[in-house]
Amino acid sequence: MAATVLIAPAEHLGGLQEQRGLKGAQAFADTDAHDALAVITQERPTLIALEREFASSRRGVALMNRIKADRALSTSEVRIVYSR
């Protein structure tokens, strides 16, 4: 079971996984958001972390809408994270 799922542009994944609270996250490049959604709906992670640029993109907004519409994910925290 994934306690944390991280979705970000590939070039930001490494740095984000080093941030406090994101170590050990199951990471997906933003281009693999469909795969990430499958894991999210199956495993219902405690935390879903979306990199800021991805979260504001059309695909990121669509993903957020799918997450919000799924009642089974109501206890999952969605957090916007920033790459440095």
C-alpha cells in the first residue's frame, strides 16, 4: 500500500522525494498521471502530493477533479508541493 503518492514533472521528482514528508513516496512523472490515478484509486494513499506546475496544468486539474469526485478518497490529503 502506498502511504504517499507523488506526481511531478520528471525533472523535479528526485528533488521532491528528498523533501521531508515525501521520502519513500511512490513517484510518478506527470506524463504518467493515468497510472498514478490507478494506484491512487486502488490503494487510497494517506497523502497525494502534486507538484505546483502539474497541479495547475489541464491534466492536473482533471486529476484533482477525479480525486475529489471519488468518495473513497475523502480521507486522503491532497497537498501541493514546490520544487526548489
